[in-house]
Amino acid sequence: MSNPVLQLENSQNWESVYTTTVEAVVSANGESYTPIPTITIPVLLDKHIIAVSVTCSTAKPTWYFGGFLNQRINLGLLVGGLPDSDAVQKRKIWLNRITLIIFPELTSTYSLSLDVPKWFQYVSFTVFKYVGIESDTTENLINQIINVDLPRIEQKVNDISNYGA
């Protein structure tokens, strides 16, 4: 299995793809509220390396959990009128931090949804996709063989064939 080689520290390699702010619906008397429903991102993503930020300005200092981020893929099925996508990955997101997520490349595109804790009355949510160079250690080894080792071997073969001439 290969390991990705990325340039995550370069801010030019990140592109914001979605930002939203959602507030819970407060009752008329102001004593209760309806929890924030699942936030569905209306964008199909084509990059499997993303960063997510969930912030809550009204969070208590003891709150660390920001919600669950769900990767949804199109299954191409329609059963009983139900949506044809399923959450294949569910990741825990920390509050007031940027969380790096690398999803497996099961499909070329996917969508996301976020389930925030029911006690949140306000939330801001941002998704960034990695647009930088993606290579892996296997690719680097192949390039080394092609560019360094193969010419060296060819030179040695030429030296051997010229030695007896």
C-alpha cells in the first residue's frame, strides 16, 4: 500500500468549497428550541482530501465535539423511493479546530452531510478541498527506477558489451 506525499502546509493548495452558518429555531417564548437538523452540502466533491472546520461562538469551554461528518456516495439504486446514496464514512469532527480528512477513493464524486450535537443553537461550518499535487511513495519509486536506476543499468550493460569488443 502506498503512502500519499502531499504539500498540506501550503495555503495555495486549499480551496474553500462550502461555508454556511445555521441557527436553531427558537420557540416563540424563547424558552426552547428545535435542534439544528442535518446540514447537507449541496456540492459534489471530486477530491478525497478535505479539511473541515466547525465552530460555535456560543459553545461552553467544556465542549470539544463538533459533530459527525458523513461521506455520501451515489449507489445508483432506487428502492421504495428512498434516496440513492448512503453514508459510507462517518468521521468525528472536533469543535473550533480544522480537521484533516482523507476519504478512500471509492467513487469519482461524493457529497457530505454534517450532524451537529442537539445542544448547539448556532454553528458555522466550512469545507476546504485539497487541490495541490498528489503523488505517492509508489509513484516516486517508479520514477526513481525510470529516471535513475534504468539508465544506470543500461550504461552497465553497454560497458559489459564494449568490454569484450
